[in-house]
Amino acid sequence: MVYLRAKLELIGLKESQIVEEKALIPIGEQKIDFYGDQIVTAFVDVGGRTMMYVPLRPICEYLGLSWSGQRERTMRDPVLKEETRSVRVTRSDPLGRGDPDVICLPVEFLPGWLFGINATRVKPELKEGIIRYQRECFSILWQAFQSRAVTTDVIPQLVADQAETRARVSNLEQDMKAVKVILSEIRGLSTAHRATAKEMVDQISKISGTAHRYIWSDLNKAFHVAAYGDIQDEKWAEVQMWLQQRLDTAKRGKGIQQQPSLFDEKSENI
């Protein structure tokens, strides 16, 4: 395909002539500023329905991608190939040079095309721009399509609003994580106390030869919880005493099963 395109260009054929169809004539155009990239979109009447078409080659140029390679990729895809159209748009060249008939996709198919670009396989300096297009470009263009009356000075505000929303969501997620940590410590043992409990259980198991799960099971039963982390932190002194008693018993060479319960009224340790 690259060889064919190069050969056609040598004999003076335009790119739009490679697509065997008559170029669609827009009923209107709109230039959208997307982070400094000027994206020209064309509104076309297709059977009484207004559709928004997006030229692909300018996006490739903004992203630093080879147009020939991306065009071949597009034409290999059975869905995208069927949806591509040649559309006559205003020349972007100030001298009026270049082919006004450009390969476009309807805006609703743009995400499929964008996500076909593998951001992990491009040069590092291009990765951020590609991910930004994949994440935001469609929604900005779609908002413009939903309200054709929107002026170009509104688009940057849409971009800013979207960035602000993402920042708020990110902050909210961080706040929720902090709340979860706080709630987990309110509802149960603190992180530090859990770590200490684990260390003591490790010591008891190593000295006595008793499996961890049996020690944890006894602890949970003693404090009437499903998991040791659910024990209220204000009971930490009792938990620590319970564990220390079993650790002392293990060190004396006795089975920890012989250790009296912390809550046994007859226990000499209470």
C-alpha cells in the first residue's frame, strides 16, 4: 500500500482519488482548539441526518505519527474501512495548497480509531499526547457536535472543565482512601497494633509449634469477633495481655492450650 501510494503521488494523483467515491461536501465546518491543536470538523448531511466527520491525517500529524502507516491500519479494519469517507474541507495551508478532499471518520467511530493506536509502542515523547487524545478528544468533539452553536472560545473552557472534574475525582478518591483507613482503625485495631499482634503470634507459633490459624482462632473466640482486626482498639491492652500470656507459656515449654482464658474469672492472672 505504501508503494502504491508513493507511485500514485509520483504520477500526480491525489490521496482522495485512492478512495473510490465522490467527496462529500460539508454543510458547515467548525475549528476546535484541543490543547493547541486546531481540529477542523465537517458537518455533512447524509440522508437528512447531520453527521460530524473528523479528518484523520491532521490528528496523525499532531501526534507525530506516520499518516501512511495509520491509513493502512484504518483500511485493514473492516469496520473503520467501511465508515471512512472522503470529505472536502477548507484547506489548512495559508497558501491554499494541498488536497481539500481528506479521509474522515464519523465522530462516533473516532474512539475506536484512537484506541487502535498502541501508546506503549511509540516514542516516549509522543505517549502523553496520544493518551490525552484517547482519553479526552472524543468527548470534547461530541459536546461540540451536540451543540453546533457552540463557539470556538467555549471549547477551551470545556477542556478546562473536564480537567477540573478529573482533578476533583482524583482528590475525592484520595479522600475516600483516607476515610477508609480512618474507619478501619476506628472499627478495629490500629495498623500499628495489628502489626504488633502479628509479630507476637509469629513468636508464639515459632516457639510452641502451634499453627498460626489456631492461635488466631483462639484469639477471635476470646474476644467474640470473626477476625482479630475487628477487635476495638481500646481493647488493645487486653489483646496484648492475652498474647503475652500465651507467649510466656510457650517459652516455659507448656502447650498454649494450658493457658487460662483472659476472661476466666478463676484465672490467677486476672
